[in-house]
Amino acid sequence: MPNFLNNKKTFLSKLDKSKKGDIDEKVIPLLKIINSKDNYYTTSSCSGRIYLWSGSGKKNECHWLKVSHELIDEKFFELKDTSGLVWLRLEDIILHICCKDLDSANKLLELSRRIYKKSCILSASNKVIVEIHGSEFIEMSLYKDGKLLFSGEIEWLVGLVNSRMKKIWERMEKYQKQFA
Amino acid sequence: MPNFLNNKKTFLSKLDKSKKGDIDEKVIPLLKIINSKDNYYTTSSCSGRIYLWSGSGKKNECHWLKVSHELIDEKFFELKDTSGLVWLRLEDIILHICCKDLDSANKLLELSRRIYKKSCILSASNKVIVEIHGSEFIEMSLYKDGKLLFSGEIEWLVGLVNSRMKKIWERMEKYQKQFA
């Protein structure tokens, strides 16, 4: 794969030109470390997020109502429109890392699985892409036709969601140290 | 990989000797089709499941209270002990398929992604293993210290969970047809 470093340069220079807000800040130190390695560069990333959505759940029928890459408070659950069905979802970190070759991919997988057991190879043909994926998630129906479906204390739910978010970040920090 | 067919025979003969209850029945026709192909054999499978669990969520601290590979009814949510925190989880199909070589794996990925976009390669070194993974999931807190945390109609929640289970099965049937 002689063009790997050229592809890396081209890809990362495009990334720099894109709007700053496109990458959530929490994941930037990790991206910098990975991109400093000759055999790897990141092609997409999300450090984890909490969001409210409505719709059928299919890709084109999913309306994002609110999203946070930070800890939330009770206000996060306040919506002007709670008609239909509104879901609360929490997603863990996801990273796509382009690797120089299959050997580099296997090394990255071995290192990554110490922290992220579900890491895998997305593509091994044209480009070699490894996906790093945490396994925290929440998916619960929150409002139906204007009615809140959760009968516990909202403060407790906020704490629950935030505790999972903190776990995601702690694991990301541990993962970052694997590259040191 | 000259030993592939031998490994396949050995693995599948062990499987036949194991208890029948070990594999949920819904997925058996699909396994048979995949195992009839020279370049593939399945090493583990779950057609999707609904379960109640308590504990911290870590692998060794997760107590399964009830599990169903079938549609559920309201009785599924009845528990003798609802102390602590009890979660409701729905997981989609997951299959691990050992492939003869990387080329077979890439072909399988291409076919599988028509239905399961998140399919990936788990291992590309010693054995080549493809993971097929659906993306339906539910993860919601259901009881806390004896109190039900869901304030909607239980009948509706049962329908919601079952509708996701049916989607999982429909997609599995579509996937099966890809091999025809």
C-alpha cells in the first residue's frame, strides 16, 4: 500500500479545513495520538453522545430532537413537542481508523481489545479500516403522545445517563494510554 | 488454509453432540444454509433475545433474571424480586462465521451488508471470523428498589418489544434469502 501516507496527508488536511464544530472536543487528544502514528489515521469519530429522537428508527426516518456530547441536566429532557414517540438514546465511542495494512490492523485490534472488546475490521479489501466501538448503550422510550413514560425521579435518570457517559470517558482515557 | 474443511468438520460434529437446547431454534435454518457452503461455518449464534438483568452491567456482575428468544407477554415483566436496579434489554441477532480465507470473508461481508450494515471481520489472523450483527436494541431501567420505572401501559411496552423482535426475525429471513 504505497499510497497510504499520501492518502493520510490528503485526508487529514481536508479534516483541518472542515468546520471546527464537526469533531467533538473530548475525542481530539485521542485522535491526535493515533494520527501521530505512521501506520494509522482516523477517518471518523464520536466520543459518545446522548440524544432524544423521534420517528420510526430507520435512518431516514429518525429525527434528532436534542443531542449532547457532555453531561446533561434535567433540562435536557424538556421538549416543546413530545407528541408521537420520543426515545432517549446513549451511544458509546466509535472510531474508524484507516490502517496501512492488515498487519497494522491486527496490531491495533490486539491493543484496542484490552479496552474495547468489540473492536473489529470493517474493511480488509481496498482500504483497511478498523472500528473501535464501546458497548455502553441506552435505548428507552421516554415520551408517548405527550406523556412521560418514566415514573422514577428525573434527577436519578439524569444521574444514570451521566454515570454511563463518565464510564465512556474513563475508558477512552485508558485507551489513550495504550498508545503511550 | 488447507485445514479449513477439517476444522469445519470437527467443529460442526462437536456442535451436533451438544445439548439441543443450546441453539435457539429460530436461527437453525440459517445456520444450516451457511454451513452447507464450502467456505464457511458458523461458530456461535443467537437469533436475538429479550432479557431482564440486574447488577452493575460488567460481565461477571450481570445477573440474568429472565430470558426469552420468543415474543413475550405481560407476565414476562413479573418478578419475585425487584430490589436493586432491574434492566430490560433486547439484543439483535449475532452470528460468528469462520471463513476459509480473507477473500471468502470479503464476499460474505458484501452479501451480509445488504441486510446487516454493521457486519465486520472479528479476526483476520489465525482464523478468519466474520461477525454478523443487527442493530436493534433496547436498554432501559425497569425496576428500582421494587418500584416500576415505566409509567405507560405495560401492554404497550410488550407490543413495542415484540415489534422489535419481529423486525429482527423478518430481517433474518431476508438475510437467509441472500444465500439462495
